Amino acid sequence: MAKVVYYSGTVQGVGFRATVAHLARGRPIRGWVRNLPDGRVELLADGRDSDISEFLAAIRERMADYITREDITERESDPNLHGFRITY
């Protein structure tokens, strides 16, 4: 399973994407993170449900001062994803 997360708040220009990428290292998470033109950040996290939940909890804890809203949807896993990256 994969989750797409849209973060709102002061999430651009504060190292949000770099922090998310750092938190993904060493975890069995595939996907990407990117800024959106409307000021939100979009995240795709693909992996086991428990690993994704732990990853998202770590993001919430580390970036709590910047996140005001988090919208999560599920989608099918993508077997073609490899690693985790920041996209533009």
C-alpha cells in the first residue's frame, strides 16, 4: 500500500523536504516529496503499512511546529519505485 500526504502550514522554505528525505533514509520506504505551487508539500510513501505509519509519525514529531493540516489518501503500491527522493 502507498499513501499520498498533503501537508499545509509553513512547510516551504523551512527545510521540510530535506528533513523528510533524511527521515526516509534507513527506512524501507520508497517514494518522493515535492513542493506544490499552492504552498503545500506533497509526499508519496510506499511500503508496508507499519513502516509508513512510523515514517509519518516521525515527520509529524519533527515538523510539528510547521504543519497545520495533513490530508492523507491511500493508493496502490508502485513496484517501479526505488528509493526516496526530493522532486521538483
